[in-house]
Amino acid sequence: MARKDVMRRTERKGILTCCLVLGACLACTPAATPGLAVRASGAANTEPVRVITERTDQLRLPPEEQLSPDAGTEAALRRHIESVQSGAPKYDDMAPQVADAIRSQPRVLEIIAELGEIRSVVFKGKGPQGGNIFDVETTKGVSEWRILLNAEGKIAVILFQIAPPEPPATVPSEPELQSALEARLDQATAADSFSGVVLLAKGGKPVFQMARGLADRERKQKVSMQTKFRLGSMNKMFTAVAVLQLRERGKLSLDDTLAKWLPDYPNAELAKSVTLHHLLTHTGGTGDIFGPLYEQHRNELTSHQAYIDVYGQRGLEFTPGARFAYSNYGFVLLGRVIEKVSGESYYDYVREHVYAPAKMTATSSEPESTRVADRSVGYLRGPDGLKPNVDTLPPRGMSAGGGYSTAEDLLRFAEALQSHTLLSLESTQLLMTGKVRTDPRAMYAYGFSERNYNGIHTFGHGGGAPGMNGELAILPGSGHVVVVLANLDPPAASEVANFIIERLPREQSAPKSAPPPPAASPRAAPHEPPRGPNLVDNGDFSRGAARWTTSLWPPIGPMQTIPARVENGALCASVKGGQNTIVSWEALPEAARAIELHEGQPYRLSLRAWTTGPLAVRVVAKVGHQDPPFRPAVQAPIPVEAAPHVFAIDFEPDHADAKAGIAFILSAPRGEAQNEVCIDDVALVGSAP
């Protein structure tokens, strides 16, 4: 995060989106190949603009407010486009921070200049942030623009979206993709439009890694895969994970108000109104950082509390929960909450609880005054060419952004998320599932963006500011992870990330048929179980799939209910491959029909499982109504194998309120095809109530 954070959030969009909001870019994701491709004339997007939250399905402006644009916005938009295309942008028509931001990003001006002559401007409606939405038809096609004027009639927000070139008709092979990417990087490096690293991984292992350009131009130091790059807003992912960890441990609730943890917050009314959920989703109305106050106090912002000292008197910009408005300050507040709840500094907490478990040894937020080995110098582009971005940086990164990392560390972070090293399954789902719609194809989750575009489902976050740009995209469908980091202005990394993602697979292979029960497999637990009746109703499936709930948990994204059926006396379901895909069967999930267990008494859970493919299988005895629901009382991990396996788990409930269903979780960490998973002979034997 840095001053004039012009393109500060560059998560996967698949469309070029550039926006300037009081000097901070709402989003900027470039087209996937050099040049510009706009949506064909007549193909204007007609999907309603809306916000979707956990608590309100749709938040829209009243119909009467959708009928006409705010006074002066169409004329201001025309003047802006035409003046940029003439080579003399009307900076006097813009708020000062927007003018400064545009001056520092010549690539944005180049893109606008390439649109061609305006043919028509058509008002479409108003977005959830109050922006006026127009379709602008030019000689190159149709682009969508959003514009908002401030009280003085100057441009405070301006955003446009342009469709990328069509992706390749066929998905290239890995060698073909690598060859095409190398050629693109060589061209971009020669043109001084890329300097950084690229990592593409599948199944947790790098497919290829590339480094180009200079990490320090003065010292002629080349970029390597060990080079550390500033992340911009990508640090928000680490902050969100930290908050969900504290929730998981019962330390806080996402419905807690800011006032609960910061009782001395300067603006008490704001603190009583804003919840942690609001801050995590940029719906709190807490405003941003960049502007005159930042310029005046930049060198004083050495801690999270220091930001509150500067900005804490401000009031709300809108009613919390009413709409989405990207707020770096909101994530600074989350950093301070983490400090209050944990009793540690933000930096110590994420180092111990996020970086260390994920084995991210090269990631941190040391002050800019501290010499850090292999930390690159960022270079922003101005009228006189490239120069270091040191005068734009805060003294130290914080919970909203500004730290540094390597491509390999970010891959480790993605793997730790998908293997549930950092968070439980339920918390990972909560973290990654979109909650607030930011455009027709994307939703903001908790510190992550969820996007589904052109058949590719991605999760991650980007970051960008003068002299820095980065992208992390996790593709659960294909098992890929894309990391691109650059020490140049956006869209240096974002263009490359787009190029890769548009060329990755969109579909999984066809499902296999259900396997018959293996006749030769033993059908009893390997050891004598505790004596007593089978407490699991319908454990032999003689009454079909009744009273069994079957769910599919992708590594990230919402849980899906999947059909299960009984074949040859076994309960079977189709499991789509991917990293750590989990199918769970749960018996008797409702408390009213729960199995009562005795504290301190021995029990054995047993079943047999097999698959059509090499899927790792584990079984979890779910005891009690804990949060998250799949925190195991005991579990038995089994090596990857397709052969039938008999599971037997011995355990003793360790609390008096031990009554709930039993969940059987079978995970497919590396499966790439759709497979069948079956279980039979399910039994829970022990002391009857």
C-alpha cells in the first residue's frame, strides 16, 4: 500500500478495469495481450448492478434514481475521454488526488487514447457506490464507464471496463504455454514494461518459474526467484486469515463492533456502528487513507495506532452494510483489533500464526529504514522515465498492505490455505466465499476476491501502487496457482497473470462409473471393538440413502450438496477432483436425533471406503456441535490409494455434552478427474445411552 495507490487492487477480473477514486484505484486489471480489445458494438452489458451481502440479498437504488444520471456527469465523461485522446487531459476537471494519480499512470492514458473516437454515450443506471454508469461506443467498440463528481463538480471517481481479447480456442500444452509466456516476457522486459517473477504451479508443485529484469537498477542487480517484492494490498489476505483464526479460537465474533475491541476509538458513533464483517468486506463506510492527511502525516504512520490517531475523528461515509467501497483504512483497523485481541503486535501475530505454519520464511513487513536482503527497489514511471518509489512509501507496511514476499512464499500460502493448515475447512470456506458483489463477475469475500469468468473460477487478491504490482490467483478447478510479482507500476504483473490464466484448462474430465464393492476386502474392523449395539441408524444402507447428508467441499468456495445413491449395498457419490476436495457424509445431523455419547467411555467408529481413483481418505468422528463443524474429535489419515480400506477409530468423548452426528470425510488432494467414492458397513459401537 502506498501513496497514489492508483491500481491498488488487481484481483482476477478477466476484463480491463481501471478506476481512480480520490487517488486510489478501485481496481485495475489489464487485457491479457498487448494492445487493446474492447467489447464489440452492441454487446453492452445489461446485467443489473447490485451488491450482495450475507445479510441483504440485493441493495439497489430506488427505480426513480436510476432513470437519469447526476447533472453534469455525461458532459464530464465526454470531456475527460476527448481531452485524454487529444494529449491534453483536463486535470482541472479532476479532484487533486485523481489528477495526481492519472499523471503517475501513463498506461491508463494510453489505453483511453486507443479507444478511438466517441460515437455515443448511453446512460445505464447507477451502481451501489452511487456512480453513474455509461456505455461509451467508440470506433473500437463499447466500453463501460462509471463516473462520480464531488460537491465542486470535479471528477472524484472514474472507472472503465474493457473486455480482453478472446482466449485461445484450444488450451495450449504446458510446453506451448511456457514458450508463449517466455516470448511475451522477453518482449515486455525489452520494452521496460515488465520486471519481476512468474510462477505457475499445479498440485502444489511449480510447473515453471521465470525471472526477468532488474531488482535494483542502480546496482545492476538482476531479479531472481528469491527476490522479495512489495505486495501492495495482497497483505489483506494475511490479515483476513488472522481474523478468522481468532474467531475459530473463540476470541472474537465477526459481528463484534469496533467499539468492543477499541473502546477508546476517537469517533465513538462510528465504532458502535461498524462490525468486523463490515471491515472485512469493505462495507463499513470508514473511508480510505490517501489524500492530504496522508501527505501531511506519512512519515508519522509507524504503527496501526498512529493511523487511528490521524484518521480516527472522521465520521462514516455511509451507513455500514449499505454498499461496497474499498477501504484500506478498514483493514488498518482490523490490524489494530488483531493486536488488541491477541495481545501481540500485528507483525508478531502474523509471523507466528500465518507465515510460520505456511513456511513463508521470506515474507514480512520490516520498516523501509531496515535493510532487507533481496528486497527489490520499486520503480514508478513519470515524465522523465523510471525512478525509485521511495518517496511514496509509508515507513512500514501494515495490515492493509505494504509488506513483501516472494513468489515461492505465496505459493506456500496458497497451499497452506487449501490444505487447511491455517484454518479449518469451515473457516476456509467462510474466508473465500464471495459476500459483496463488486462487478457482474466478481464478489469480495474476506480479504479475498472470488471470480468466475469464461469458465475459470479463481480466488485470490492483487496489489498495486506506484512501483509495485502483484497477483495471486488460486484455480481450484484445475489445481493451478498463479503468482506474478513486479517492481514496476501496474499493470506489469496483472497483464502477465491474465495471459496465463486465459490459457489454463476450464473443464475437468468426465466422471467414472461407480465401482462395485471389492469382494475380497475384509468387512470387519481389524481389532475387536468395544461391545455394544451399532449406534448409527441405517449404517448398512438397507433403507437406501435416507437420513444421510452428502456434501462436497471444494478447497475454497461454497459447500455444495451432491447426490448420493446406494449401489451394491454401498453409499456412493461422484467427487470432482482438485486440491483437497472433500466429500462428507453425515449421519443424524440434527440435535434432536443426535447420538448421545458418554464422557470418558470408549467408542469405535468403523467403516470401509474405496474409490475409482487415487484419493486420500480420512475419517473424522464429529462429536458435539462445535464451530467449525468438522473440527474432529479424532481422525485417522490414510495414505493415497484406490484399494478398499477398513477404518477403525477408537476414541473417548472428552466433554459431557457429547452428542451429535458422525461425519466421514474423504479428501482428494490431487485428483484431477471425477471419481466415485463409496463407503459401507458404517458402525459406531460402544456404550449405549
